Amino acid sequence: MLFKPDSRDDEKSSAPRKRSLVSRLLGRMVSLLITLVILGGLGYLGWLAFQPKQNGGGGRGAGARPDLPVPVLAATPQVRDVPVYLDGVGSVKALNTVTVRSQVDGKLLKVNFVEGQDVKKDDVLGEIDPAIYQAQYDQAVAKKAQDVALLTNQKLDLTRYEQLAASNAGSKQQADTQRALVAQQEALIKADQAAIDNTGATLGYTKIVAPISGRAGLRQVDQGNIIHASDTTGLVILTQLQPIAVWFSLPQQQIMRVNAAAAKGQLAIDVFGNDGVTVIDTGKLTGIDNQVDPTTGTLKLKAELPNASYQLWPGQFVNVRLKVETLPQAIVVPTSAVQRGPAGTFSYVIGEDSTVTAKPVTVTQQNEHEAVIASGLTTSDRVVTTGFANLADGSKVVVGKDDGPPAADLAPRKRGRTPDGKRGAQGEGQSKDQGKDQGKDAKQDGQGGEHRGRRDHSEGDPKGQTGPAPAPAAGGEQSGGAPKAQP
């Protein structure tokens, strides 16, 4: 018997297949949409990364207007005598250091100094019990007196024997023997005198005296102790602080230069304080070592300084500089005016039409403040010292005034808006008709003084055009030295 399939069963079996097909189509659409969103985001990021490269060519910052003058600061080269220094690191040492020890054994009866006291030469620092040494001295004196009395008697006998021998009443041999006894007694008296001097010196050693003038350190032995001549610690250590010595080292490459300068005359040396800038004392070079230290490749030198205010102390590490020569009538510019490029050092020179030209220069010496120029500049030139970020050869510049010390912002300033709702500031002499152009804020970088351009894009809201930065007022310059455009 044949059965006709029911249509309702067919509908029930086809419904799940339709739903699975729809879910697969929706999944594919969602995956395609996510892929498109990701690709669009990557494309947008790539466009943002490529945008600064298009605007930053030609050595200028992003968004920089080539037709606007670059704000800079300038300086004029000066002519003056420039001293040449060699810098080194050294340590302070006492000019003389003495460990005061006892020269005899005995009990320490008195200590006549205070720790840290300034003492003079031959001041009595301590006293040892002198009883034993006084007795030895008295004994030597008595022995000499005994021998002197005996010598007096022998001389009288010699006179008598010589008179008898002259009249042939006595033997000449007896007179000669007596003469020899007198000579022996005179020699004995000389020995007695030497013994007196010896015991007298030993007695004097019971008073411990200062061999030099200087400052006493901490006491090593207390009163009442038995001290010995063989003790290594001693009673106290004396150091001579005025004048004082400084030992420092220079590289072995400077040996010839130092020797040549020392042959011409006395060399001056300056010692810096803890800040590394202030010169606290000035002295003279007194000695150069006769060999180079092979472990460090340096040469030791010794200088002597008056140390009038006791600012130098033994054991202290200090920075020193040795003046070896003076460059007469040298051309000097600020160090910031000297730039370095692939071809060497150069400076931007401002022409009469406010256009800068890069000129190669030769630098003789340079420090953190000034550079000595051997060739390339004259005293009639004006060189750029600040504002190199947007500067190139042939650029137009506007020279500002450095009226005051640099003042750094403690925090970023809040950006404000003009009364007409436009962000930025109008430059001096700049027309407001340029409001249809893209806006640009000149923002000064606190470290490098670089100006970075930033453009704001919005539809239907034209931005005001920021003009060239005005000359910086007093206090309007960052610590980097570049003029700052105030918001």
C-alpha cells in the first residue's frame, strides 16, 4: 500500500536548513565588516604616520611656514685675552705631617694641648717624669767636677817636676810621665762633658715639644700612661694646614705642554669648591713627578696654596685647573653659536637682509660657556645662538632681545582662546585676513628650543593664522635659550 508523503513533514525538515543558511550568511557579513573596519583603521594610522613626513621636509619642523621669519637670538664675537686651562682631579694633603712620639721611656705626667688646637713650633705638648734622667745628669756633672779637681792637682805636680828637672835635681822622665797624666786627665774631662751633654739632652726629651707649627689632631695617649720610645702610635699627629698642598693628575698627553709652560715661569692653579664653579683658593705649581703612572697613564703634580680661610682640608677631593698659557686677542663667541655638521663645525651668520648663512669655523678651544674661534668669523659678524630647530642656510630670521635671565615654566600652560573663539595668538603686524588658512600654534620645546607646528582640521570652522613670534620679553625665554611663543 502506497502512502503519500505529508507536505507538513517537508516543511518541518526544510526549516532548519534555511535557518543554518541564514546564520552562515550573517556570520560572513559580520566577518567582512570587521575586516573592513580593521583595514580602514590601519589605513588611517598609515595616513597619520605619512602626514608629518610630507610636511617636515627641507630641514624644517612639521607644519612650519617657509615664508615666515624664524625667531632667534644673536650675539657678536668679542676680542679678549683667553686663559688656557688644563682640568684635573686631585686630593688635598697637609704640607707637612708629623707623628709626635716620645724619645724616652717614662710616665706621662702632663698633656699641654687641646685636641684640634693650633700649636706653634717648640711648644711643649707633654711632659714625662724626669726624675731618673735628672739623676743621671747630676751624676755626669759630679763626675766632671771630680776629674777637674784631679786635673788641677796633676798640673801642680807637673810644674814642680819641670822645675826640678831644669835644675838637674829631679828626673826628666818623671816630668814627662806627669805631663802625660795631665793630658789623659784633660781628655777624661772632655768625655765627662760629653756625658753631661748626653744626659742633658735625654733630660730635655722628657718635655715633648712640637717639631712644626700646625694643628693638633686627636690625642693618642692619655695622661698617666707609661709611654716608650718604641711606640708607633705616638702622642698626637700634627698637620700643617697653612699653606697646604694639593696633589692632582693630568693625562700623559699633556706632559710636553706642562713642561713647556713650566719652563717659562711659575704656573698658577685654581681649586674649585663643592659646586664645581666657585674658585675657593689659588696657588702655584711646586712639583712635577718624574714618571708616569703605568696603571692609569697619568702624571702626578703638586701645588701649594695659602688656605687662608681653612676651606681646604687634608683628605678632601677637589677639582683643579692649571693655567698653562694665555691666548692674546682671541675671538670669542658663546658655545651655543658653534654647530656641528657632517663637514665639521660651522656657525649661522646673520646678513644685512636678516638672512642667515652657514659659515665653517675653526675652534681652538671650547668649554660650556664660550668658544675660541681661530678662523671663520670677524668682530663685525652676528652669529645665531638660539633657535636652530627651524633654521637652515638662507632662512629669514627675526632677532629677539635677551633682556633678562631665563625663566622656565613649572608646568605646561593652559591653552586659551581668543574672544572670537579662535585658538592661538595674532603675531605683530600680521593681518587677520589670513583666518581662512590652516591654524598653527608655535610651541616652544623646553629642552631643545625646537618649534613644532600643529594643524587643527575642522569643517566649517576656519582657524586664525598664527603669525611670526614676536621678540621675547624679559623672562620670556626658557632655560634652553630659545624664544618662547606665549599662548
